[in-house]
Amino acid sequence: VTAFSAAWPIDKAVATTLTGDAPLAALLAGEQVYSQGTVAPDAALDYVVLAGSAEGDARPAFQRQAWADGALTIDVYAADKGRALVIYGHLRRLLDGTVLDLSGDGRTLLRGRLSLVATIADPPTGGVHLVARYATWAK
Amino acid sequence: MAVGRGLATKIDVRNVRGVVANLFAADQRVQRGVRALVADTAGRQYQRTADLTPKDTFFSVEHLRLDFTPDHLGYTVGWRAEDYEAAGLAFYVPYFVFGTSTSPAQDPLTPAQREADGYMRTRLGRIVRTAIARKAVGA
């Protein structure tokens, strides 16, 4: 089960890729891939949050500007660093090996690369917050 | 951007060093111009970062640092963990830069760095073009 409010093509394409991946669902053990702002209050670790591309991002304008190059931020919240890195490794293999079809008819294709930005503590959950950036370009 | 004992963005313009060292070694005007540009850009990036920094307690704004490399052709803008530890605080900068599971990211570093990068590139090109033109006419 997933909860998405993605309204923009790149966000949708990435969301579709992630939610359709059975190994990722197994890694998350029943938890979800959320879009930013839709995380359930009772969400349990581990879970993944798509922060959205520049166009679909609900953050303030100055923050959107930081990612205005066709990139998404993907946040992984996990119980510990090991779990976060396992999930990140799977996301990287999945997304780096995927061609995103934005138009649905094969005319607008994107490739991308996921890179690790930071791994920090997440005080609210007591777990680990892994920040990754998915940069895309036309295929 | 680096996470560890601190969090900062760094501009270290290697091609400026190359230009200064190899092409215009004898041109004092170019060297002065580039160093003045680096100082100007650093000041702008520092101010923009300060403007975008959360101001709940003003501690982070008051402890934002600007450090130049010894040759003044590079600089870093950001925070040092030891400043927080010295004040008996946890180093919480990564939490507002990258967000947490309960609070959205509010990254002051990346937008300021991108603006500074564009500002510097434009003016650096002008300095180099002017110097080349001056060389061409033997001024």
C-alpha cells in the first residue's frame, strides 16, 4: 500500500518505480513509500519519503530553488545505519538501472543517478535519517 | 557540502588558481581582481546563508562562519560542531538542513551556494576576458 500525492511526471515515474518493486516492499516489511507531507503519524521504521522534484515540492521557494535541476530528494528513515544503507543500496540499484518514461509512450525518457548526501540521526524516531539525491537527465 | 565535525559548503575554484598561476602570473591586476571577486562572492554567500538560516534562537546565525583559504582563492561558509558543543548544545544544524521525520528540510546552504556560484562565474569570465584583451593589445 502506498500513499502518493505526486502531481508531476518525474515524481510520479519514480513513485511508480518504487511502489512496483516487490523487493523494496519486502525490505520495508509492510511500511510504505510516502510522498512528503503524507507520512502516517503512526508510521513505523523503516520507511521511505519522496520529497519531490522542484515543480511538485511544497517547500518554500528558496528551498525549491536548491533542487531546481530535475532532482528529487529521497529520505530513508530506518532503525539503524545498517538498515538505512541496505535500503539505500537497493534504491540505488533499482533507480540507476531504470529508464523513466515520463510521457508513458516512450517519447520522453529520463535516466538518473542516486547519490548519498548524508546519514544523520533522527531524534524524533531515535533512528537514522539517510538523505539521497536522485538527479535525472534526458536519455 | 560536508557532514562530520561541521557542515559547510565550500568554493575552491581550482581553475582560478590555474589561471592565476600559469596564464597571468605576472599580471598583478588579474590577481587582485580575482581575490576581490572571491571576497565579494564569499560575503554575499555568507549574508544569503544567514538570511535563510532558521532564527528560533539566533544561535546558528550568530555562529555561522566564513573562512578563507590561505591564498584567498577559496572559502567555506558553514557551521562547526565544536561551537555548539562549547555552548553545551547538540550539533543540530543537520536537522534543519536535511529535515527530520517530523520537520521539513530548511536548507540555507545550497541555495546560497548556487547563487554565489552563478555570481562568481559571470564575473570571473569578465575578468579573464578583460585580461586576455589587455594582453592582446600589450597593455
